[in-house]
Amino acid sequence: MRRLLNSPYLFWLVLAAPGVWWLQAYAREILFYGEFVHASGVLSVRLLIVTLALTPLARLFPRAPWLHWLRRRRRYLGVATFAYALLHAAVYLERQQTFDRILEDAMAAAMWTGWVALVVLLVLAATSNDASVRRLGRRWPLLHRAVYAAAVLSFAHWILSAFDPVPGYIHLGILAGLESIRLYRRSRRRATQQGGT
């Protein structure tokens, strides 16, 4: 049983399941365009929140085994974040159909923030493998700090483009709260180290 639960294939299957269901429901016109775009975008942001929240949560609950289990799969969550953002964008492109309309929309802050976030996530997903870690060396963690820029841009896209921005603000508040805990604990640790020296 443990071997099955630790299988990366099972984890990928769980991550992919919502997207597979949405695609078949959309193809059968059970799921409407607006519902698909909203659901895929929200799931992408939620996966991004989980990815970023793992470190502060692990520091709050250092003995929680499920957090350590998820942290070992952080790259999978990051790639899934990009995959659902890409699905979100693909359905939008399929709906718009003409390049002129897409380009016109892209001039608005509500849209270009989403496109830039997607590009950042693409770079991070493309380098979320052992070969890239070895090739980039010390530059790899520096590059992957761009995930915070992707988060800011993703929330800007959500809040500016949504009919109701309140859920976007709520999700942003949750992430900001968790990140503030991480930054506070880091500053306390540095202060303790400096005091000791």
C-alpha cells in the first residue's frame, strides 16, 4: 500500500484527473466556456499556493509527515500549476479564434499579467528536472525564486479580470499570511544567529 501511495504515477493521475474531466465535459458541452476558464484558472492558482505554502507550513508543523511527503513532490505540484495555467490559456485562445482579438485583449493589464505569468511558469516548469538542477547549479534556486513574480502576476490577472474579485483577494490573503510567517521566522533566526556571534 505504501508503495502505491508513493508512486509518482498515482500522484500525477490525481493531479490530472480534474483536467481530464473538464476536457471531456467541455467537449460534450456539459461544462460551459466560462466555467472551464474559471475552474482551470482557480485550480492553477491553488496549486501555486500549495507549492509556495509548503515551506512555511513545514516550519510551523515540523513533525507533520504529510507535509514532508508533499515537499518531496513540490516539483510535481509546480509543473501541474503550469499545466492548468496552460489549459486555462488554451481554452481562452480557442474561444477567441482571431489573433487580432487576442492581441487587443492582451493590451489590458487584466490580460497581459496572465500572459507574463504563464511565460514565467513555463520557464520554471521546463527547468523542474534533475538535469536542469545539475546544469544550472547555484543559479537554479535563484531562477526558481521567480515563482513569487508568477504568483503576484497570477493574482493580478485573477483580480483584474474576475467579475467578482473577492475570492482572488481571499486567496491572496491566505498566501500573504503564510509567507509573512516564513519571513518572520527567517528574520528571527537571523537575529538569533547575529546575537550569538
